[in-house]
Amino acid sequence: MTDEPHLPGGGCTVRTEGNKEDKVFELPGREGVFAGVTDFAHAPRPARVLIASGAGSRFALAGAKCERRLPARYGPAPEVPVIGCARPHIGGRAIET
């Protein structure tokens, strides 16, 4: 048994609204938080974001102070650049920017 809860499906639909280019992205999810890199959706400021999941799941929402507005976009997991963690015994990964 693992300490990681498993929610079937895990995917979601992300809809951004309130800007000139409203977008809808389908994120397939993954088996668990340690199963690898996940897809992501970026919502521009000051967009309204709606997240829906028929199967239920958990989501990480991150925010950052920004000066310029970038368009809404979807990042598929295979295209997310990853570099090794400085402390591999923790099992973490860092996203290359």
C-alpha cells in the first residue's frame, strides 16, 4: 500500500474565460503524483478559470506575479522540459525554464 491516494481518471477540463481568446483544454491526468511529469494549462491574467473533472481528482494551482500577459496555452507532458534534481534521494524533479 502506498501513501499516495489514487483517484480514478484524474483528468480534467480547463476552460479560460474573460479574454479575447477563450480556450478549453483537456488534461488527461496521470496515475499519481509520482507517476511522472503532468500536462499543464496556463491561464492568462486576468482570465477566469473553470476546472471540471467527471472522475474527481486533485489539482495543483500555481500563481505568480507578472508584468506581461501571455496567451492561454496547453503544455503536454512529453514536451515539458525536465532536469535532474540536485537531491535525487528526495525523488523530486525540477522544471527547466
